[in-house]
Amino acid sequence: MIIDMTNGKEYPLWRNAVLYSELEERLDGIAKRYPANVRIEKMGKSNEGRDLYLVILAEDVTDEGIAKYEAFRKTALREPKRVLTGLENGENYKIPLFFNANLHGTEISGTDGLLLFIEELLAGDKAALRNAFIAISICENPDGRFKGYDILNGNCADLNRDFCAQTQPETRAIIERAIVRFLPSIMVDFHGFMSSGDVLIDTCTPPHNPNTEYDLLEEHLHKDAQAMADAIYKKMRVKSAIPALIWEDGWEDYSPVYTATFCQNFGCIAHTLETTFPNEDGMKIDAIAAAGALEYALKNKKRLLEGQCRYFLRGIEGTSKAPARVPAYYVIPFSRETQRDRETAAGAVKKLLRCGIRVFRAEQSGDYVIPTAQALRGLINGTLWQGEDITQKIKNLYDVSFDSEPIMRGFDIRMCESLDSGEKLTEIAEAPLAAGTLNLGGEEDWHCFTSGKNSSVKLANLLLDSGIEVYRGEGSENADFYFRGDSCLGLVKKFVDGHDLAVGPAALPEKTYRLKKQKALIVADSAGAYEVLSDWGFDVTMLPFSALNRGYEIHPEDYDLLIFGGTRLHIWSDPFDEDMGVGYGTSWALRGRGRTELIRAAKEFKNLILFGYAGNALNEELGLIHQAKGDEEQKNNQENLTDWHLNTGSGSFKLRFDVSDPLCGGFREEETVYLVGPLPLTESDNARVVGNFGENAFLNGWCTEKEHLNGKPVLLYRKEDSGTKILMGIDPCYRRYVDATYRLMSNAVYLVGKE
Ligand SMILES: [Zn+2]
């Protein structure tokens, strides 16, 4: 459950902005007036069940017309030479554009601006549609618009950080129904607000992602941004800031998690645009910018289409100029002997397929084989590689560094230059389910399953919910789960049919403890912990910052424990405290009012799990785990970063665990994991240290204070009659990027309930 202070009421927008509840009628009206050129599709539903609309403006919006256009785009991807030849022969292809509006809740102007753009375009002679095909996600975050959440969607997730993880239905909808389907040559993601009176339009600062063919994008990125800026200035006398021209770094397109940077992987000239204010000016600016981008696309149609085909061709022919080293094949092992987590591996394959990447299976081994000689070569590498160290390249990084499914999710992968000859490959359209096994023992026998896989926690909770006693081994050798009783075996059978777990008879170890479910309240800067724990069947309630900032009163007596944290110090000291803000309250940081209430209530909780910079700040405030302070220099560095967006590091790091301790059960002694904002802690006189950063802990990514991490404590706790206090220098569920460390959080919850 997510606590909601809006009481189901729609947030009132400025007088000319369309309410989400009015949007369908408005769109239907447009479609009725211009049936020949407008198609309204429902792409899916938001977290709270609101429709996601895709508006298509084209010369032919019939089913046949759309199918024909989709086929053209698929040819451009799979056989770019054919389209290049067509272009040479003067074929009149229509250039695809994609506009995305209102991804962040109160950044509303894109929706209104694009409605204006649509109406102006259709009221004119519509000549543009003879040369362009335009798809518009008119309100990408309906829950946020409806509720007045400034950044988040209805599930407390930031959609503009979700394009690699793809955990939210809103993200998946535009990937499938707009980006991969139409492969836009130009896209603009409409945000706001700079509140400085200026507009901001990317081209970004370096470093650029080494997996994109940046030399093919750069010229158009810059000229298209300038074309939009010029159009805005001409009509509105408002200036635009283009980061590449004014800043050295800190506004880079290195991280592939954003809407626009994700689109660049498809050879797309993709921008984020931040308009000025949530008012009539902000709206007009967006309409003008969209028209400016369209005009640029029409003027440069042939060169843009050619450039994108060359982008794909480089991938297919292996003539890439992108600096990253790419193997000929990635192989994801399939058998239980060679793959430590077949379910997360299958999840990654599903994502590759969603992105239009071709995946094959080896007939004998069942391994997934991904040849990199494909149009989307850079995206393949940027999803499956081990990253690189870019610390020396820049002083500031806006968000996380590289993406890596194997490290973040925790599955095995191989790189190779050639395959066994004779290995027959078959292309797949779906990732096959990696089913588990159930071996039946006698009626009175104990059955056991590993705790080293994420699905095991789900099964443990399922059994607990059915009234079955579940025990967990304790000690260095065994942290597995145990249960008895044949009444539940039907349920277990059903579970393992869909999850890769092996369940079978085993003797109960000497030392065990009984699992108890706990009722937790979560306050955090990302929905990660909430989504993971609720997905796994824990009893959790998420309290968003927006509700706390609006005056929500916490009742500690309703819960067993408080889970609180965040990877940035600034969620604890909102630099915009003085700012009025837009919406019911900021949802991305705690303001004075929310902070005061949290501290008051936290004192009454007996059990607390605190993580990251913000969790550490609360620990210091309450003095729960003595002396366990975050590294001072690391923290000063965070505090000195006046810009709210910066973090101190992200990427792959080595952690060492005391696997004999219940908090670390199911992990290996040393794990390579993906961390954002790692915070080295100090030892305490009243708590145990059960996890440390490894020696030379930092591997790849961006980390300016890496020497401060080495060997330092990262997991501490004390457990006594008065309660359990757990402190982590990491966020093990960060934005649901990091399946490999989720179980630290579930272990912590079980530890609280341990007697
Ligand atoms: Zn935004």
C-alpha cells in the first residue's frame, strides 16, 4: 500500500491546462475533426490504471497504413541498405518523430503544448504529413499529473530513470508502442521547469556513452537543439541554454537510463527539453519547440534518415566508431549448473527482445546467444558489458554511470569471439520459462530450498501466508529455507512450475530460526525497497515524501519496523526548502516539516533498517548505532555539491560479507555488486560489523572518493530485547536496478523478526 494524501482528488492545474480527466474527451474531439490524419491509441495503463494515450499524426492512419509504416521501420533496422538505396533513388519516405510529454508529474506543459501543436498542425494544410510520421505520448505519467506529484509516478518511481530497468508499465508502453515500433529519427522529451526564465535543450556535455555512434548523432543533435532554441526565441523572446555550449560537464548523456539517452541507442536525435514555467508561456514554448523539431526534420529529412540507416548498418557490419570494446557474442548460460540465476537471466533476455534485439538459443545447451553484429550493437553492449572507469574523465556526473544487466541483476554471462561450429542456433521471440523442480519426500520429512535466489524469498512468504512454519538455517554453511507438511506441496509445485527453484527433502540443520513476517513502514527516495518487498509478499506500506511534507502523521504503533533511507544526503536537506514548488508537495526530498515528523516518529520505533546517506543521517540524529558515522570526507563532498542532482559514485564495487550471519545469508563471501552513492561507515562499540567494502572495492563506473571505501564497514547492526537497529552504507534495492542485492533487505526484515 502507498499512503496517499490526495483523497482521490484531482490536482487543480492552471486555468488553461487540461486536467487528465478531460484528456480523453479532448483527444476524441481532435480525432473526430481530423479522422483522416489522427489516430488515438491506448498504449496500456499506468500503475493506478489510467489510460496511456499515443497520438499518431500521419497521412494514412488506417490499420494498413500503420502496418505499412511499421514494416518500413523494420526494414530500416534489419536491412538498412535497402532503405539507403531507396533514398538514393528518390523514394519519398516519411521521417518518424516521437514526442513524449509530462513524464514527470507536475511538469505538465508538454501535454498542453503538444495539444496546441497538434491542433495547429491539423488546422493548417497538413503538408508536413506528406513527409513526416509523428507519434506523441501525450501524457506519459497520468498518475503524477492527476495527483500533483512533482517527479514520481503512481508507484513512487521516477520514469525518467527507468529505461534500462523497465520496471514500470508506463516505461514499457512507450518502449514497445512508440520507440521500438517506429524507431524515431528525432525525439523530444518535454520536461520543465527551469524556473530561471530560460529553456534548456540538450545537446549534452561529455562524456558521451561509448556504446553510441556519437559522431553520427552530434551534428544533428546540436543543430536540432539550436533550431528549437531559435524558433522559441523568435516567437517568445525566451532564451535557451544548451548544456554542451555552456557547461564543461555534469549534464552528460553517458547514463543510458533516461528517455532521451535510451533513444540515442536507436540512432535517434533525442533531446530533453525543460520549459520555463507551468503556465501559458511554458505551454507555448513546448508547442513552438515541437514545430521547430518538425521543421528541422523536414528540412533535413534525407540526411537524417540516411544517418540513422548508417547507424544501424555500422552495427550489422561491425564498422562501429563507438569507443567501447565489443565481443562478437554474448552468451548467457542456461543450465542450472552454469547459470546461478536462470530467472533473472531470462528477465534480461525478455528486455533485450522488447528492445528489438535478436536473441538466439543454442539447440543443445539451451544457452542464449546474442550476436553483436546487429543494428542495435551498441545497445546490446551497453546492456550486457561490465562497464568502464570514467572517474578521471569528469568532475561531476548527473546520475548513475553505466548500465550492466549481469552485474545489477546478478547472473552469469560469457563473452566470446566465436561459437562452437555445429552449434545450431534458433532465433527466439520469447524467453522460455526457467521452471524449477520439486522432489517429494515422506509426509513427515522436512523440505528445503536455497536462499541464494530472489524467488526463494517469495516462496518463503507464500508458505508463511499459508500458515506453514518456515525455518532458516543459521551459520556459515547453510542459510537455506526449511518447511514440513505435505498439505502445502500442491502450492509449492505450482510455484516451482513458474520459478527456478529446486525443492526437495533434507534434514533440518541443528541451528535454525523461525521466520516471522513483519509489518514495515517505508520512507525512501526510490520505490525500490517498497516494490521489491511488496512483490515478495512482505507486509509493507510506502510513505512518500510528498505525504510527509504535506503533514502526514506517522503512527509507529501500527508497524513492527521502519525502513528509511536514500542514496543522497540531499533527500535529508532539501536545497529547495525555500522554494514554493508545484503540486501537493515535493515527492523527491524531505522538507523541514516532513523531516521533523520523521525524526519524531523514528524515536518511537523499536526496530529500524536505515540505509544510504539519509539513513545514516537519521542514525546520527538518534544515536542508535554509536559512532557509526559515514565517512566525513565523503559526506562533506556530498554536502559541498550545491547542485541537488550529483552523487559521489556509482558502478561496480566489491563487497565482503560475513556469510555466517543471518543478515548476509544466501550471499557469497565476496560479491561484485552495483552501488549508487556508496557510503563507507565506521565501527561502533554497540554493533556488529557483518559486511565491508572489499580491498580496492571500486571496479568500474564513476567514483571520486574510492580510496575512502576500501575495507570500511558497510553493514552494521545491533539486536537486543529493546529492538533491532540495522545500518547499511548502501541502498540494496536502489530504484529496482539491483536484483543482486535485494536479498540484503529481505534478510534484514527477517532478522528483525528473529527471536
Ligand atoms: Zn523532468
